[in-house]
Amino acid sequence: MEQLRRLCPAKVNLYLKVTGRREDGYHELVTVMQPLSLADILTVTRKAEGLSLTCDHPHLPSGPENLVWRAARAFAEALGQPVDVHLNLEKRIPLAAGLGGGSSDAAGTLLALNRLYREPLPAATLHRLAAGLGADAPFFLSPAPQIGRGIGTELTPIRLPPYWYVLVNPGFPVSTGEVYRGLELEALARRTPPLPQDFAGRPPRAWVGNDLETVTLNLFPELNHLLSALADAGAEARGMSGSGPTLFGLFSGAPEALRAARRLREHYSGWLAVARGLTGEAGEADWGDLAWII
């Protein structure tokens, strides 16, 4: 029986600047997205007939409401024929955490099915299908850092060093819509520094930033303590991914990141992980082994 296993990586937004609100309700933004070695695991198995889905997370549906299912249906419609597969999703990325887990799973489903069916859909079609599933989903079609513009779907590859990240999630969800509704667009220009034209030689602390952070921290002030703890643990830069609540500390190497995570674990009992940033370069085939939930 033909089977394919795919890793669906998380991401952090190292930089996120909101530049305006569109008439359709979406916001225009500029963001630097960094994929991580922390990943969900998707297994796709060919079968005789029909589409089915199982997931090990009790709070995720195993039917048409799941983004993996929706991605498979979108692929089938573009292909012009049913896809007869069983999809199994193992979740390691927290839900509603600002880490892009659902979007990554959707993109991973498109890529896995396209490979399983011998590459019938071109990259442009996969991008269109992914954009229909979520603004972050097209980013996950390529495991490399990228700048997203527009609503995040206009992507430009960039080069970043293989930084390491300590990820802290306090265990409660954050409503992205509520955070965006709380933005004061007139005040944003003076909050987040301009995006550098060249990242080479620029220390991350000089440009890492997120316009959504102030809103989320106002809603959940307890996150300020975790940001301070990341700084005290030696992070070269720290911030919030997406609309939160996951916070990250950036480190130059694995030993520094693991040491900081163990220090945090001494007084923090919530979800804590260490992961490497993916570069998209050759030699990263085994990146799924470079993540630890502490």
C-alpha cells in the first residue's frame, strides 16, 4: 500500500508590521516568517476508495471542518477527480498559538498529495489553493525564511542564519480577530522599526518586532513576565509570533537555547520547546530531529 510521511513545520514571525486595513477586512502587512524544526507529522496512505482523516488531538475535528480535510478536497477539485486516501495527523504544534500549525498542515497536505499523485499540479496552482485555505498557508509550501507582503501571501525568499529558538506557550488560545480589532493603526508607524534591506550583519535585536504584541500583552499582561524571563535567560532577541500567545527567544546555537530552556523550566511549568530555524538549504533533510519539547 502506497504511503507518504511529511513533516509540517511551525513558524515564528520574527518581524510583523501592519501597514493598513483593506476594504475586505484583511490587513496589509510586512512580515518575516521563519519555519522551524518543530513539526506536526502527516501520513498519507492510498486506499481503495474515499477520503478519511484521523488526528491524535482531542480538540481537532476529523471531518470537513479540519484544514487537512479541506486541503484534500481542494486538491481533488483542482485535480478533477476524487482522492482516495487516508490522512493521519500527529499534532506537536500547539493550537491557536501563532505558530501556523493549521496552515502548515494544510500546505503539507497539498504537497503530499501532489507527490503521491505524481506531481499533476504546478507550483502556481498549489499556491492558489493554499491561499484559499489561509493567508499563512502559501508560506509553508517552501521550508525557508521568507518575507510576506499584502495579506502575507506575496512571498520573497530571504537568507537567515540557522538561529535556534526557545518557544514558550502559556496554554490559552488567542483570537486573531480580537487582536487585529484592537490595533491602533495611526500609532503603529512609531512602534516597530523598519524592515532592514539587508539582514547580513544586523543583530536580530535591532529589527525583531511585532505590531500585534502590544495588543496581546494588554489582553494578557502575564505574558510580560515570560518575555522578561526569556531575556534573563540570555536571548539575543525575543518576541511574539503572530497574534500570540507563543513567545520566542532567539539564540545563536543549540547549547545556548537548551541551557536557557532548562533554566526556564526551573520555574515555568507550561509548554516549552527548543527548535532550529530552517534555512531551506541543502543538508536539512533530517531537520525533524532538531526539536525538543522540554
